[in-house]
Amino acid sequence: MKLNRIKTVLSEKGISQTWLAKQLDKSFSMVNAYTCNRIQPNLETLQRIAEILQIDLKDLITDKKERLQ
């Protein structure tokens, strides 16, 4: 079950998990667990990811198209 869209957003923006891990000061393994939905980041981390990626927090949880339906 996909609970976040981090992997999709990274792909859309052409950003690597390694780069995001460095920005968050977290291990690659932790960021990979977030992107593969094995572990969910807490709300503070999710907000920080949204800020780093310069997107709305909601876009990390649901697709804009899904929200408009």
C-alpha cells in the first residue's frame, strides 16, 4: 500500500534519494525506506521533505488529480 508519494515526486523532479538523504541529514537507508513505503516519516520530516522539494505537503500524500476527483 502506497502511503506517500516521495518516490514519485523525486522521479518527477529528477532528484536522487542520495541527494535527499544528504539534505535531510539522514542515511540513504532511511530515505529509501520512506520512498519504498516500508517506514513512514513523521509529520515534521514529511514537512521538511516538502520544503526541500519545494512542493505542497499534500503532494507528498496524494496526487493533485486524485484530490480533484
